[in-house]
Amino acid sequence: MATESASGAVRARIEEFLLDYVHRIDDGDLQGWPDFFTENGTYKIVTRENFEAGLPLGILFCEGRGMMADRILALETANIFEPHTYCHLQSRPSLIVDPGGRYKARTNFSVIRTMQDGTSQIFATGKYLDVIVLEDGRPLLAERLVVLESRRVDILLVYPL
């Protein structure tokens, strides 16, 4: 069975879900970040170079909500970094449904980071490759692969992208 485009109410619900994800991060609601994933969902950041070469090594990998919650706890209690904020800009996602009923989305993004002194710069650019499932009608990320355009990654990659 071939994949088909998602449309209608499901598309609107998923698009709102993806917007809510970046808005919550931009607004500093990091405690709620794991709730965007299924219980065993995965979050991985890789460079485009490694992605295209099929290399499995990523910059960051979280498997399951528990690991994601631990990452947020660490950044709020143990990590030392200069305070900053994100502002995500993202495209409308391309969205297809696979034969198993899962939704696959590709969304291009840029993240502008503003430091405590007011300096802003483009921090990250790339694409989200997502696998989304509906649980009780609610979209959740089963997988989020963040593919960064640049292989240069700032060491201040603290907040989720």
C-alpha cells in the first residue's frame, strides 16, 4: 500500500501540535517537553553530513520520556550555562500517512538564539523528521530526528530544538 497525504482535521491537529511544541520551548516550558513524546519515544540530533552518510552517531540521543525528563532536570539543576532564549521559525510540514497508520512529517526550521546581553543569532537550521502517532486522538512524537544543516554545533546546545 502506498503512502498518502494527510488532510483535513488530522492535518490541522498535527500542525497545531508541532507549533505548540516549538512555542512551549520558546516560552521556557521545558518541564512539558517530554509530554510531546510517546512513553518510549526517541529524540535524536544529528548533522546533515552524518545523516546523509548513514552514520548512526548523533549529537544527542534520548530514548523514552524518562531520559528526556532527566535531561531537563539536569539542565535546570546541574548544568551551568549563560541564560538565553530561543525563537523557532518553521515551515508548514509535509505530512504523509504510512501503511501502518503513522504520520510522517518533515518540517524545516531555524532557531534564533538571544543571549542575556541581547545578542541574537541564527543558532540552528535544519529539518525535523518526525513519526507521529495518535493516542486517544492526541498527536504524539514516536520519533523526532533533528537534522542540522551545519556540522558546526555550538557547545551551548542546552535546550531541546
